[in-house]
Amino acid sequence: MATYFEIDNIITAREINAAIINISGRQRMLSQRTALFALKLVCTEDRCQQERLRQEILAAIDLMERSHNGLINGNPGMNLPGKPSKAVWEIYFEAPYYLSQQIRNYITQVRALAQANSTELNLENHHLKYILQVSETQLLEGLDTVVNQYQKESDLLQLQIELNQAHLYQQSCSASAVANTHAKQLERTLHDLRRTQSQLVQAEKFSSIGQMVAGVAHEINNPFNFIYGNLQCSKEYIQDLFDLIKAYQEHYPKPVTSIQAKVDDIELDFLREDLPKIMDSMQVGANRIREIILSLRNFSHTDQSSKQLVDLHQGIDSTLLILHNRLKARGERQGVEIIKDYGNIPNIECYAGQLNQVFMNILSNAIDALEEIPNHVGYITIRTSLSTDCSRVVIQITDNGIGMTPEVKEQLFDPFFTTKPVGKGTGLGLAISHKIVVDTHRGSIKCDSSRGKGTQFWIEIPLQPSVRRQKAEGRRPEVVGTRL
């Protein structure tokens, strides 16, 4: 700010202008005052009074002379710079005023009257006549003229100072605005750089996790196929053995003692009833493992080179399967109920793994919110539908958790913003989800939440033009591509 506002110089200029106007006006006053004292001097006969008036006249005229010299030549003690302007100089030294000469003649006449003998002091004194005449005519007119000129120049200088300061202030504002703009641009650049860097790190982490999950699923799948593929054969072989035992019992109803003892020892009737149940249970477990392996492979979806038409519901189900352990009741914490309200929606063109990451982030946050309420019966509703114009798939994920304050909701999608304790949240999950939905899939994501009333996330993903056209025409869209 000091670059634009020279405060000391402005104050000095104003003080000098005030001093010039004040002293030039004082000259006018002194000329009138000395004329009055001169008239009193010749009108009094008291010697003491005369002496006092002589001193006052000389003091006034000395001040008038010092002021005049200061105005022309300068006087630091009186804050006078001298060097009057061309217009003032002309008033002092050129026709028609010759004011400097008038002032000096006036001073000479006043001093002569102040030093005259008492016998010379009368109304006919030629010094007095001169003083009275010029103080009311030429001198008064010249002094008025120079005072007006000083005032005019002071006003003009003040106006120039104010215009200059206005211009400098405008420059200051412009420079400040430019600096602020550069600072904001730099801040935005740093913010974008941090966000991009974090997203790259998270994307790399997610990609690495996806590859690891896909690898684990593959390694598990190989030996599991031996088990899963042989279960049905084992059931058939066991049934064949039971049929053989039944045939023996029909032809040899009374076995020898040792065989009967073994039948009783192994509880053959119970074994015949329970072993198929065990095999069925193993089949259910194997089917469950198969679903988990399939979900892991589908969730990882490491091939992100291009979009594919996928079943959105399968992606949500795969994510829920991975989160299954977190949905269970544990200790004093109630379990979380999942309510599915799936609509009749077509396959959507998307990056499946990335959308799974969005579902994972939102569902994990919902579970975290429900865990914050002790002994709370929590539920998460997942609803899918088509938009009214059949151009988008809508996914609504709603929980009955603690909800958010307006301040938290406003910063929800900002990178690094989190309400979780250190070590439990990076503040990147929803920021990355926003980028995946909005930037990558040209969709939209918004949140509706209030404290104590839960939270709802609303995600919309555009359909590809061909599917949108088929829905608008009332035809069933073709199901092609990979299932999520």
C-alpha cells in the first residue's frame, strides 16, 4: 500500500497550502490593523498610550514584512516554501498591481509614522493620509487578489492530489485484484494437484487391490473347482452305496453277529438319514463359496480399458456380499437390515469396477453412520429405477443413521474432508465417488441429509443412446456384455 499512497507528502502539501493561505490572509489583516493603530496614534494625546501604539504598529508591520518575504523567498519556520507560481509572481511584480512594491511602500510609510515626533501626529500627517488611502484601495485590492489566487491554486492542487490518489487507489485495487486472482489460481492449482495426486494414489490402490482380489479369487477357484465338481459325484456314489446296503439287507435280513454289531456300532439307520443332509449342507456351503469367488472377481473387475454393458444389480449385490460381515450384529451393536427395492432397469454402459467402488464407499459410510448410534436398529434401503424420461438409471441409497449438519453436507465431496477420527478416514472416498460418477460417467450424485433424519444418496447414470431409444419405444433392451 505504501507504493501507491505517499501519505507524508500529501500531508506536507496540505500543511504548506494552509500556511500560504493563512499567511497571505494575515497580510491583509495586518494592513487593516496597522491602519487602525495609525489612526488611533494620531488621535491620542496620552504619551504612554502613544508609546504603546507605536510598539504595536511596529510589531504588526514587522510581521507583515516577514510574512511577505517568506511568501516570496520561503521561510521554513513559517512552513513557507517560497517560489510562488507564475500567476502569483505577476501579481507581486507586474502591472497592474505591483503588489510587492505596494507592500514595501506601505511598510515604509507605517514605520515613518510610528517614528514621527508627537508634534507631527495629527490628521494632516502625510504618512497617515497615505496609509489610510492605500489600505482601503490599491493595497487592499492587491492583497485580496493574491489571497484569492493562493486559494485557487490550493484548491486546484488539492483536486489534483485527490484525483491522483483516486487513480493510485484504482491501481492499488487492480493490483490487489490481480494478486488475489493469482493467489486463487495458485490455490486452485494446488488443490487440483493434491486432488489429482490423491485420486491417482487411490486409483492405483484400488487397481492393486482389484488385481490382488482377482488373483486370490483365481487361486481359490482352482482347488475349489475340484471340490465343487466332485460333490455331485460323491452324492451319487454315496447313494449307490446305500442302495447296495439296502439290497444286501433285503437278501440277507439276518446278518452274522459281527456284521450286525458293526451296523449297530455305526448307527446305519441314522447314517443313512444324516449323510445326505451333510452332503446337501456341503453343497450349500460350496455354492456360497462359489458366489463369494464370483463376487470377488466381479467386484475387482480389473479390465477398465473400455465401458461395458453390465447388470447394475449384480454389482450392488457383489458389494453387499463383500460387506456382509459388517452387516452382522456384533456385541451391543444391532445388525443392519438391507432392503432392496430393485426396479426394472436395463443393463448400463459403465466402468463396472469404478461403480462398485462408488457403491462400496457410500454403503461403508452408511454402515459407519449406523454404528455411531448404540443399540440402534439400522436399515439401508437400496432402490433402483429409471428417470421419468428413460434417459438415466437412478440409484437411491438411504440409511436411518444420525444424518449430517448443513456444514458437513456442504463439504461432503471436498477432497480430504472427513468427520472420522484420524486413521479411520482419508476424506477421499466421496470425492473419488463424485469424480467417478460425474467426470467419468457424465452422471450426477447428490446427497440429502439432515441431523437426526438419516441420509440419502441419489446417483444417476446416463443410459447409452441405443438403450435409451429402445426404452422410449417400449421395446425390451437387448442384454449383452458382461454381468457385474
